[in-house]
Amino acid sequence: MVKKICKYAFLALVLLFIYIPIFVLVFFSFTDTKVLGDWGGFSFGLYRKLFTNSHLMTIIGNTVLLAVGAGLISTVLGTLGAIGIFYSKKRTKAALGFLNNIPVVNAEIVTALSLALLFAMLSGLSIGLSKTYFSLVVAHVVITAPFVILSVTPKLKQMDKNIYEAALDLGASPLRAMMTIIIPEILPGILSGFMLSVTLSLDDYIVTAFTKPNGFDTISTYVYNAVKVPVNSQVNELRALSTIIFLIIIVVAVLMNIRKKEAVK
Amino acid sequence: MRKHLCIPYSVFLVLFVVAPIFIMLFYAFTDAENHLTLDNFALIFTDITVLSAALASVSVALVATLICLLIAYPVAYILARSGIKRQNALLILFITPMWINFVMRINALKEFFGLINLLDKSPYINTIIGMVYDFLPFMILPLYTTLLKMDKNLIEASYDLGAGKFTTFVQVILPMSMPGIVSGITMVFMPAMTNYVVSDILGRSQITILGKLIENYFMQTNWNAGAAISMLLLAIMFVSTWLTGGFKDDGAQAARGGLW
């Protein structure tokens, strides 16, 4: 019994460490004060400030657009890639699997610098001009597509290969067999690959900072530039933004948990 | 033919993963006038800025990784051995923060540190806490996956054969959790050496880790020195991944892919 209490006390302690900063931020998002910790009475002031800050709203829109756009490209490229790699010869499979793992295990700064150097070289101009929407999207596909491959491949391995053959024997064209047999079988992998791509893209700072056009900001680059020394401006509406993001994530997490439970049933 | 479907992605990989590495290699071995040189690498081992950044990186990363392991192992162990019903819900509690944008998470920690007057204390301690805060799920997930797959009969067998709890843990459980430990360490150590967002925001830019140094060189358009340090990091990554068999197994997938 004591052991059990100790176990759960330990888990609770770790969870406290993880959640306290978030909860403090959520709490103080409901009062409109400059410094966190001052309580100036309950107010939605920071939320009003957030939604009327058109600069910040554009940044949020950009971030989501980039994440979904790069996520879609990664999902298509990665799904086709995964199917192709799965049916390739052993050596091709090994080689592509190896290359696919490079961006996964590489330090982000190394991927970021290598891409920045490539685009600088391609444009043959100064760094400032090589940063475009193209380089940004490509860079995000580089860091997200490998995860689509890693999500889809296990589903391909689980698939019953005979069904595809049966479809061909029954007269389906390869394209039709692919669309009606393989794609539905691996759909859960494709979806989780897409979700993962979007999450990773939303989360990224370093690669974005090295490849984004000047003047373009995502939430990550904006927050980093706003809070780091020596600028350190108090953008207190970020507290409201954190709270909203946290709420969305809680809802998604609960929904995912329900979906998983139903899948188990 | 289905195998031809991998052509677009193969071309993409060659253009945007392989080619950039070779370009970086070129910069690492040349000077500003494109003449072949080893000066960039000589700089790494002689320049005091680089050496102190390397020292800061390694010390911060070592401590952060160790703390992550010490916290994550018991967490993963308790989670893996709790009932099926609670397992998922509990795991989700630990992983959910991973979905929040990491710069915003670090900012939350910064504001919290400000609240409890910790911000201006030690930049090292703050950075380490930030790294642990940020990378803890990367350690929990692979450990949890490994511990979940562990054959419980072996533990029973160990007890039946008269081994005590401690012996069973050291001789049976720990060796069996090695794959998880190794992939957790790789998932935490490298980012902890290079993710300068944490050291900039929580360490108030008072610590320069290797990632920051590369960024500094890049900003000063000293591409060659930055490329040389990056090549070294790339080499370390290759060797450690090769040694731990990470190019084959799905450790990285377990750590990051476990999200969805």
C-alpha cells in the first residue's frame, strides 16, 4: 500500500513539474497585467488584445498554413515513397531507409545549416536573398516527410499481401487495386503521419529560422525573438495564446484517447 | 510498377538531404576563397570560443540527459506496469505537453521562473531544467515502449530462482530495458547539445552551446567554421546511431512518432 502511494506520489510530482508552468500561465491569462504574478482582477483583456493584434493573428495564420501545407506535401510524398520503398529490392530499401533516417536522427541545427547553405549556393546570392517561401516549405518537408514514411511502413508490413494480388486476378487495374486495397489498409498510418507532420512543423524553430524569408514569422520565431535577451519585451497576450493552444490540445488529446479506446473495442 | 512510386521521394532525398550534406562538407574543408584547407577543423580544437562552447554543450547535455533518465525510467516503469485501463490515460498526461509549441513551453517556464525569482540565478541550472522540461517525453516514450514489450515471465523466473528484487532489477530488468535507455539517450543528448532556444531564453543568452555557436557563425556569414562544427556533430551522430543500431530499429519513431 505504502509502495503504491509512493509510486503515484512520484508520478504526481513529475506531472506537477510538467504542468505547473502551464497552469500558472493559464491562470494569469485571465488578468490584464504587465508582469506575471500581479493580479489586477479578472479580465479577458489579454484575449481581446490577442485577437485585435493583427500582426500576431497573421503570424498564427502563417504558422497553421505552413504546417498544413508542408504536412500535405509530406504526406503525399511520404506515402508514395513508403509504398515504393516497401516493394523495392532489398538494397534500394536499405539505402532509402538509411537516407530517410538522416533528418530524423540529425541535430536540427545541422539540417538547418545544410539546407541554408544549399539554398545560398543555388541562388548564388547572399543569404538574405536565398530565404524564400520555397526554401521554407522544402525545409519543413525535409523534417516531416521521414515521419510519414515511419508511420506508413508498419501498416504496409501488417497488410495481407494476397488481397492486392486477388484484386489484380479479379481484373482490377493496378491503379484501382492500389486505391481500393492498399490505400484503405494503410490509411491509419497515413493519417497519423499527417498529424505528426503538422505537429512537428508547428513545433519547429531552428530549421524555420534558417530558411524563412525575412519578415515572415511563425509562432516559434516570433516568440523566440520577443522573449530572448536583449529584447525581452513583455508580450503578455502570449499568455492568452498559450491558454488557447493548451485548450485545443487538451480537447484533441481527449478525442484521440476516446478514438483509441473505441479502436481497442 | 509499385516500386517506381518511390522515385519522387528518392529524388527529394537526394536533392534536399544528401546534396546539402555534401555542400556543407565542401564549406567545412574550404576557406572564404574556396581554397581547400583544414583550418576550420584546426579552429575547432584550438579556438577558445569553440572549446568553451563544446564544454558547455557537453556538460549541460550530460547532466540534462542523466536527470531525464533518472526521472523517466521510474515513470515509464510505473506506467508500463500499471493496469491496461489506466496506462493510456496516464501516458497521455505525460505526452500532451509535447504537442504545445516548444518555444511557447519554454516561454511558460521562463515566466514561471520569473514568478519564483529564479530567472536571474544560475543560467546553467535554468538551462538544464529547461532541457529536462523540454526533452523528458523523448526519454519516457522509448523507455515505456521497451518496458511494455518486456517478457514478464523472465522476471517471475528470476524471483522463482531465488533472486532478490535488487538482483532481478540489475540482472534482468535493466539489461532488457537497454534498447529503450539507449534510444532515449540519443533522443535527448543531441538536442540538449544544440538546441539554443532553451539556453537563450532560460539562460538569458549567457551560455553559448554548440548550436548557438553555429548560428553565430552563420549570422556573421562565416559559413566555413559553422559547417566544420556541423560536420563534426554529423559525424558524432552517424557513429552513435550506427553503434546503437538506430538506423535499423524504430527507436526514433518510438520517441517522436509515439505522439499520434
